[in-house]
Amino acid sequence: MRVFITGASGWIGSAAVDELLAHGYDVTGLARSDASAAALAAKGAAVLRGDLDDLDGLRAGAEGAEAVLHLANKHDWANMAESNRAERAAVQTMLDTLAGSGRKFLLAAGVAGLAPGRPATEQDRSSAVGPDSPRGGTENLALDYLEKDVASIGLRFSPTTHGTGDHGFIAAVVAAAQRTGTSAHVGDGGNAWAAVHVSDAARMIRLGLEKAPAGSLLHAVGETAVPTRDIAAAIGAGLGLSVSSVDADDAIDHFGFIGAFFRMDLRATADATRELLGWSPTGPTLLEDIAAGAYFPVWSRSSSTAAGGHAWRARPYGVTGVPAPTTRPVTAVINFACAHELVDCCPIRHISGDFSRVDEVDHRGGRGVERAARGRT
């Protein structure tokens, strides 16, 4: 089957491309940049250059495909009106192209706001209707095209589709912890998020393409409710930071845009999806991914070295199957942390934990300058 994919080089899209190619699909991916085009071509996918504003390109991609998988979105949090406008125009164009064909159109959506006060289910309809609503109301727009012989299917993703390399919501929460020096949750942290590993989400997409009837609403949910206080605790443990609470009114000031979501209760189930598709998530849980270093390097102390005190081992970003970790002296760990903005390095006045003391580390151009750094004996 020939499948046209928007967002093919994105976080979920790239995993979906891999999954479909591995199962014999003929994939064409929309690519905005030379790097994205090269990455898709290297995988064996065909490339269509363009973006969500290139309506002629979207029309051509849909015309040449037997199914369309729409995963792209501008996600411009500073200008959501523009993101919603572009989303509406892009989806409208592809739906009009597919009208009367009976071909499948699968589009990304989310579970946020579907069922305040309880876990969202596949039976809950989105209240986003019209071009000025979130995501341009495109889920409901696509369902309207069932009457025009487009086999529309909604793909509702958890607020975090996690894994090594994720640059989405959890990465934003981690960045806030690094910036503020504390891993925070909102209030008592009892609000919870649904979660799914990216590999499970990609498999659900493929099974939805193969098995889901027109009009289906599918939930990419591996875990129904991960408390945000547990997320904050896992991030704090990974970064060696304290865990704290912020008031809901202060969430956006503390976290940035992600605070609007991190203070929400975004639970969801996927019982109907699992039964319909025979889909059973098997990937790591969110807390397992965080603990394994999917969002920051995991360091462990080894034996003392002649220079630099204790040495430390880095397993970069929790990648399974990477070569044996290399050993670095304490000073190299500090330099790595500075270069990757894991700590505030302009300058560092104190590092806790198994570093006895750092009087000052100056970070200029990615290079750290040691003033006093020795591992604790």
C-alpha cells in the first residue's frame, strides 16, 4: 500500500515510517528541510518536499497515495491561531482530494479536554468544532467527510509519547527543572497524565491503518494515569534536584508554556482500541524511560583514577544496545553537563551529591574550566 505521511521526520512520524517500512509499505514522507529529506531517503522512503503551507504539495501527496497519515502540526505555542489555521487548511485540502475515493485518512489528535474529571475514552467526542478551535477542529472535520466517502480515522495520542530522543512535553518539563534548579509538580501532584512509548504508538498506527473501520477513534495510551508528582520525582532523581510544588496560578511562570498542561489531569484509557486492533503495549513505562536516562545521561561512579578523583560512566540517554559506556573523570562530567546545559554553568558555585565541591566552573564555548573538583573519597 502507498502511504503519504506528513510529519514523517518528526518524533512520532519517524517511528511510524520505520514501522510501516518494516512491514512492506510504500511510504512517501513530506519533508521541509534537506536534513529531513536525507533522513527519509536513507530509510528507503520516497520524499515529497514541502510543508503544511504548501497546499499544492499536500494535494499531490494525497492524490498519489492509497492512504494518508497526517501527523504534522506547527505546534507554535506562541501563535496558536496560526497553528490552528495551518492545520485546518492542510486537512481540508487533503480531505477534498480524497473525497469520493473511499481511501483512509488517519490524523493525529490528543486526549486533552475530552473528559474533564475522568479518564477519556474512545467514545468521547471532541468539542473542538470550527477553524478557530484547537487544531482547527480537524478531528470533527475529518469525521464529517465520512459522508463524502473518506475513511477518516482519529489517532488520539497521550500527552506524552515518550522514549529516547523525545523532544516533546516531558522534555519541556525536564528543561524547566534544569532551568529552575528544582523538579516541580503543580499543587499536590495528584493530577495524572496518560502515556505511551513511541514504539507502541507506531505499532498502533500501523494496526489502525490495517484494521480500523472508517470513523474509528483510536487511543494511543499505554498507561492510563501517571501522577505528575511521580514524574517530578523521577526527573528530580535523574538530575539530582529537589522536588517541589508550585501553585497552579504560578505554573506557566515556572514551567513556561508546558505549565498549562502539566497542571491538567489528562487521563485516558485505550480499552476499545486494544480490543479492536489486538494491540498490547509492550514498551517501557514513562517512569522507566526517565529512570533509564531517556531525557538526560545516566551517570554512575566507578573506581578512583590517578587524575581527577573518581571516574564516572555515562550511558547516553538510555539507548538500548549502545556500546559499553566510556569512563570519564569528574572534570569531564562537569564539562559535559555544561556543554549540554544540564546545569547552570555561568558559573557553577556548588555541585551536590558525589562531587565534593566545585568552587567555580566557567562555561564558555562549550568548554569547562576547573577551579576545584575532586570526587568524594
